Amino acid sequence: MNILESIRRQQQIFYLALATALRGIRDNIRMVIWQPFALSLGIPMKDIGALESLMDLAKIIIQPILGAASDVYGRKPFLILRDVLVVLAGLFFLFAESWLYLAVGMVLVGFSFALIPIWHSVVAESAQQEQIGWVFSILGSVYMATGLLGTVAAGWLADNIGYRTVYMIFVSASVLALLVTLFKIEETHTPTKKQDFGIAKAFTSLLDTFRPPRYMWGYYIAMSVDLFAFSVGWRLLSGLLTEAGFTTAMIGITYAFQTGTMALGQILISNQVDRFGYRKFLTLSQIISSFILAAIMLWPTYTVAIVGNILMGIGAALWSPAEQAWVAKNVDPAERAKSIGGYSTFRGLIALPGPFIGGLLYDRFGYTAPLLVNLALAVFDVFLLWFLIKDNAREEANLLDESQL
């Protein structure tokens, strides 16, 4: 790689990091306040769970189609669309007075989430092959570092000034992220030959979601169990802690410890992900998460919530770059966005009823029920992660096919 190409890659990664920083602020603001905000409007936990599932459904129904379309038409138009959708969602949250505006906002957020695999493809295509895990770790650290500011500020502002002010900040950060994407981030995928993308190809892309390559089955199973488990319990933690007596500021501070720890953790381990292997990182992360779930379930105190979120930050620092790098490395580069989107859609379908089930469990049995289900499945998933995942699954599958010829 020549010097000019190296500089271009470095500039691209810098602007990817800048956009990531702004998204870290906006996403962590939403994570902290949206469930307490919904509760303040009189919406019960089971309906909050239903809105979370609605967001997932919005993501699932279009994700593999959009990923395949970006493999044909390029990445950047879809990145721009992603940020536009979040700006619109923020406006609906800002003016929400009932569940209807919240529902529209959650659908728009879900549509924006459907475009995340395209973002991951851009990151992978902007990095050198041997540094994919490192780049994901660095961007994850940037996301969490600015998210630390978002979590602390969101909780304090919500309690002292009001939710509307916080959503104004959310919209402002979303607009700035849109401008960075529009003017600074370069296209990373230009197909070499003219292709068409019609109804038949869209349907095939959706169908391929349910027929992943055989070498990915183990990964799909283990990661789907994980997402369902945490959709039932941890996903609703803001609302659960609010119902347990936590203020929004307290919730913001507990999440700040998680985001800060994750940011620091990803910096420290960024050079180790590709070296030590993705399976080890994923399994260790799940073991840590299991202990945290047990502690928060048994002792829902402010101190335990803070310590638990610190440890969850460590677990997330191990999990996130390993997951993203495994997928980016083991899919066909020519169909990377489609494959990442299909993987995410498959997991999302499995986990779709999770938040609603968690809300029902809370309304029927109380605080510990959704966390207990989460814990049981997380412990089971430790074994799935260790025994079903191979770091170089695609390479081993190709070698096996060649040996059989």
C-alpha cells in the first residue's frame, strides 16, 4: 500500500470515528431516557416491551434487502438515509405526548438500525484485512467515550430541566452526524459490473437470511440465543430500575460507568482481538455477564448497579469487536453488507418477542423474573459459544471443500 492510499485510509477512519462519536452521544442519550420518558407518559412496562419489539420488527423486515441493495448500488446513500431516519425519530420523540409518536419514533429508529450492517461493511472495507478487529475496537472506544458524556448529561438534564431538552440535544447530535456522513465519509464499495436489483433479488436476499452457509450455523445459533436472552432481561433494565426507585440521573450514572469502562477496555484490548481469537473473547464476555445478572437480580441496589455496569462494560469491550470482526472476516466480501444484514435479521427474528415477554414477566411476577430468564439462557449460551464457534470458519470450510474435489 502506497503512502497516498495509507493517508486516504487514515482520513476515512478519522471521519468514521467523528461520526461514531456523535452517534455515541445521541444513542446513549436515547438508551438512558426513553424508557423512563415512556413511563412518565403513563405507558406500562409490557407496552414498553412491545415498543422495543416493534422497533426490532421494523429493523428485521428490511435489513437483508437493504444490505443486498448496498452491495449493488454502493454504501454511502444508505449511510445518509440512516442518519436522516434518526433525525426524524428524534423529532417524534421531542414532540411525543402519547404512545403513538413514540411508536413512530421507534419504527424510524428500527429502520435506521436496519442499516447498521452497511456501516459495519464500510468500516471493514476502510481497514486493512489484518486490522479489522483493531479498527472496530477503536471505533467502539470512541462511541463509548462520547456515550459516557451522553449518559451522564441525559440523566441529570432529564431530572432537572426535562426530557424535551435532552431530545433537543439528541436531534442536534443526529444532524451533525448526518453532515459528517454527507460531506466527509467516502464510498467504499463500487461494483465492478452493472447489476440490477429488483423484486426477485430482494426476495432472494430475504430468503437467504434463513439459509446461511453451513459453516455459520453454529455462530448463528449461539449468537441468537444471546440476543434473545438479553432482550428479555437486560434490554429492559432502565425501566426495571426506574420501577425499583432509581431516578433518571441515577440510571444515567450507572450506564456512564458501563460506557466509560467499555471505552477504556476496547482501547486496551484493541490489538488483542485478532491475536487471541474471537471465540475466547465472546465466551469470557458471556461468563462475566452471567455473574452481573445474578448480582443485579439478587441485590438491586445503587452500588450493585454501578459495579455491575462496570463489569458489563468490560464484558461489552470483549464482545463487540469480536462479534463484528468475526462476521466481517467470515462472510463473502462481495456480499458483505447482505451477509451481515442477513445475520442480524436472523438473530433479530429469534429475539423479536424478547422485550415483550420480559415486560409480561415483570407485570406478572415482578423484578426478578425477566432477569432470571436472561441469566439461565446466558449460562447455557456460554457452552454454545465455546463449542459451536470457530474463528476461521469460512477458511476451514473452503479448505474442506477443496480437499473433497
